[in-house]
Amino acid sequence: MEIILTGMSHKTAPVEIREKFSLPKETLGEFLKQLAELPGVQEGMILSTCNRVEILAVVEEEKNGAGKLMDLLAGIAGLESKELAPYLSMRENEEAVKHLFRVTASLDSLVIGEPQILGQVKEAYRQAVANKVSGIILNKLLHRSFFVAKRIRSETKIATQAVSVSFAAVELAKKILGPLNDKGVMLIGAGEMAELAARHLLSQGVKEILIANRTPSRAAELAQEMGGQAIPFADIPGKLKEADIVLSSTGSANYIIRKEQLAGVMRARKNRPIFFIDIAVPRDVDPAINEIENIYVYDIDDLQGVVETNKEERKKEIQRAEEIVQQGVENFRRWLSSLEVVPTILSLRHRLDKIRQGELEKTFSFLKNATAEERRVLNLMTQAIINKILHHPISLLKHQEKREQGKLYVDMIRKIFHLDEEDEEEFTA
Amino acid sequence: MNIIFFQAALVVYLFGTAFSLAYLISLRKFFSLAGKYTLFGGFIVHSCALVWRYAEAGYTPITNLHESLSFFSWSIVGVYLVLQLKYRVEVLAAFVSPLAVVLIILASLFPKEILPLAPVLQSFWLPIHVVLAFVGNAMFALAFAAGVMYLIQERQIKSKKIGPFYHRLPALKVLDDLNYRCLTLGFPLLTLGIISGSVWAESAWGSYWSWDPKETWSLITWFLYAALLHGRLTVGWRGRRAAIFALLGFGILVFTFLGVNLLLTGLHSYN
């Protein structure tokens, strides 16, 4: 059995490729079913957000599971898998587990620590459960990943730092533009962080929100959610006249807003200031635009610079988060290896034998004048009882080992006999 | 007696300024309120000084450098007290009150005796002309303070080096509005000041305009503020450029007021 994870994110693929994967909720179930039907796939899940699409699957060994997942991904986007290959990352077993933990904990996000991703992973998992493609491994893996994400959120400061980035952006907007209640906002790209910041701006009572996105359906969806107006991507330069705050997060390879576009805009605006918040990496807004009078351009590094005077501290927090991830991976690995039949049989025997030994000693302490022979007989008898009790469970485990449900039996037995001492979150998750 | 009030006003202004600066540093609400009310108290005392002097002299006491500087200082504090009602910019006092204090200290350095009024100044135009001119100047002084604050704040935001002033200073928009408001109030006053002076000159000196240095420099000041107003209204000058203009304008205005009197001689020299 192997855990494989394949997909792409803002780190591996340009937006032109990523946007082909934007999956409406309704069709996700369809692809989950296709995933489940792939030969050798036992469990699976599809995570699709604005910045990433990833497929996580538990597959039988040596059936080229990765290749099949790639074909499925290509199918979603309507591409050939050959075209897709350069943009995909492929991870197996521990690497896959670690990646999932990092994604869920928002360590792999555009804005590290942004809170949206945990909800998105939960939703992806919920879909997998609803479509009955998750099983014992995925259930455990996802619960572990939520646990790790929550630990990181409460034990490190990366989450508060992300929130404060969006807070700092709004604060800056107010320092430049004064009260925001009569201001216009333009969102370019409709990613998670953009949405978060936009909601923050909405709570300040901005007058209107224009939303431009490469995928118009997503723009329309977000516009409806926030009471804004979707505009075509091509209209961005023309609409800059109306926008006092421009929040860009497309992650396109080239600048979306170039310096020469703004000369006319500023004339038309009679130099009313514009505040560009560029949270895309690579940047969407030419930083040279900051040189124009009455225009202020802040990219994500600038904002982070505003928030924390101390970059070292931030690095330290991320380091701590990575350590927590590593611990999570380690725990999961231990759990996974415990699902092997032979070690389970051994520890089951060991456990019962310990009980037997303990009880035997107690009994001997009452029978002070028992002979050596009597002791030997008692010893043999208790051993025989244990063997009789264990006979059926063990043959069942051995019998089921090669079957799909084998892990389930192993897991059940480990729970019933409490073979894993430190499985603290098991009951709470 | 007016001198005692004058000196009391000076001391109270000093305290007001100290409180205002303490607020700028500590951001403690107490200092903000203390600064504002102390300046208000100083303004009352200062007003008493002016009224007393008017009673003692028998004419509007804005005829020599001591009186002019004192009145200018009074006007700035007065204009600040009025404008802060609309623009709730708490740190404004820290930028305006030092200006008023410097002016009133300067005033205290010049001879304070009440002298008989020169015959040429004995006119009902005297109060009209000088009050218009100085209240207008006070507006420009506030525009100057707003401009300084704007440039500090703008520099921080533009360079992305967020220093201690970032949180203390208000939004750029507010400072720019304040600058604009002072300009739209100060410019008509300056214009009327020049016109009233010109009318008075016609009756006193026999000519509306005689290119005396004060007149010339007032005209330069007027043109500069006119250019700024025009730029603001038609091509949308604002922000940094407007702030720099406000600084420049105030610099020329101070020269028109002090430099001309101290360095050049002309019809407006009465010392």
C-alpha cells in the first residue's frame, strides 16, 4: 500500500495552467467517482482551491498509481498528461503525508498562515467522505492533518501574522485614503487571501467592489457573494479610474498593471490616490508604479515588513511550525506501520502475556506452599487459555492481511486491546 | 498692564506646546486634552492682552513688529482652535503651537512701548486691512503645518519605512483636505487684505499701487497661492505637490512679513 499525492500549486504551475482546474463543487463528486474507479486506488481525495489542485490517493503497490492520477488530472483540465507533467509535483508516502500536513497548516500557502486553507481541506475531505472514497488511512491522515494544523495555529504565531497582514493592508489604506466608506475597491484575481482582505475592506464599508478574474465564473460567484460587480479581465485598465484600492493576487507570470497604463488614469482621476495591494507572487503590479505621485504600491513583502519589525522572529515561527509538521509525520508513520499484521500479532501476544504474568504472580503469592510442579501446570494452563483466545483473532488477521479490509481489522484490534499507548487525539478528533 | 497679559499668554502657550509635544511622543490622551485646553486658555489671556492694549493705545494695536508678531501668533492659535473642531487631528497642536510660540517669543523681543500712531495709519482701514491680512496668514500657517505633516507621513508610506510617526499622524487624505481648506479660507482673506490695502493706499498715499517691497512680495505670495489654488481646482494638484507649495508659500509669506520689514525699507516700515 502506498500513499501518493500529485498536483500543482502556485509554486509549480503558472496561473494559465492552474485556472484550467477550477472545479465547481458539483463536478468534484464526478471526478471523485472516477478516482475511486481507477484500478488499484483504494481511497482518494481531491483538493481544489484557487491556488492549487491536488489529488491524494491510497493505492496498491506497483500499479502505477501516479501515472493514473496524472491522467485523471489531465482529464479534468482537458489536457494531455504529457503537457501537464512539467507542472506536476509527485510525492509518495512520507513525503506525501508531510506535504498534506504543510498544506493544511497553511505553510505552503501564498500568504503563509492564511486561515482559509484549513476549511478548504476540510471541505475536500467532507466531499471524499460523502462520495465514500475515503477509508481508514485517509480518515486517520486527514484527522492528523487537522490536528497538526490546529496545533500550529495555537502554538506558533504564523496565523496571527497572516491575519495582521490583511489588517495592515486595511490600516494602510485608511492612512492613505482616510475613511473608506466612499471608496471603490477592485479585486484582480479572486484567491483566498484576496477574499479575506476584501471582506475586511467590506467591513469598513467600502462603496463598491469590482472583481476581475481570469475565470469569469469565479468572479461572478464571488461578486454575488460579496455584493460586488464582476468585470472582464480586459476592462481592468479602464476601470482603474474608479478604484481607490486595487487588490491583486493573480499570480500571473507577467505584470498585470504596468506603469504606462497609469499616466492617463491619474489624469482622469485628477490625481486622487490609488493604493495597490499586490499579494501575488510573482508580482502583478510593476513596483516602479510606486514612484508615481499619489500612487502607493505595497507587495506582500512590504506588508509583512509593516507588520513585523523582526524578520528573524517570523523565520523562527515558521521553523517551529515545520517541527510540528515533522512530529505529525513521525506519529503518522508509526501508526501506519502498526497497521502491519505481524507486529500487531506480536504486540497483541505481548499484551495478553503481560496480563497473564501479572495475574499468575498474584495467584502464586496466595499459594505460598504450591510445589514447582503445580506452578508449572498453572503456567501451562494460562498459556493455553491465551492461545485459545487468540487463535481465532490471529487467524482472522492473517487471513484478511491481503484483503482491502485488513487494515480495518488491524486498527480495530489495536483499539480494542489498547495497543497504542499514546494516541491522545483519537477520541477527540 | 497689557504687557503682563502678553507675558502670561506667552507662558501659557509654552505650557500648551509642551503638553502638545508630550502628546505627540506619548500618545496619552491626557496630554492631548491638556494641550488643547491650555492653548485655549492662552488664547483667552492673549485676547485680553490685545483688548487691553487697544484700550490703552486707542487704536488697533497692529502697527509695529511687536504688535504684528503678537497678533499673528494670536491668529494662528485662534484659527487652530476653530479648525480643530472640524478636523479632529489630535497631533495638529504639536505642529501648530510651536509656530505660535516662536512668533510670540519673537514679539517679546521687540520694543513693546505704546507710541502715538503715525498720522498716515489713522484710518478705519487699519483694522480691516491688517486683520484680514493676518487671519489669512494664519490660515496659511496652518496649511504649512498640515503640509509638513503630510510630507512626513507621505515619505513614510511611500518609502515603506513605517516609523513612529505613522501611527501618530492622520491619514494623508485628512491632511490634504486640511491643507485645501486652509487654502480656500486663506486665499480670499489674503486677496481682500491686498485689495483693502490698495484702497487704503489710494486714500493715504494717493496711489492704489506703488510697488513698495511689501506690496511686491505680497503680490508674489498671492500669485503663488493663486497658482496652487488653480492647480488644485483644474488639474487636480494634490498631495505632495500641494504640500510642497504650501511650504513654499509660507516661506515667502514669512519673508514678506518679516524679511521685508527687517531687511528692506519701504512705505510699510514703521519701526
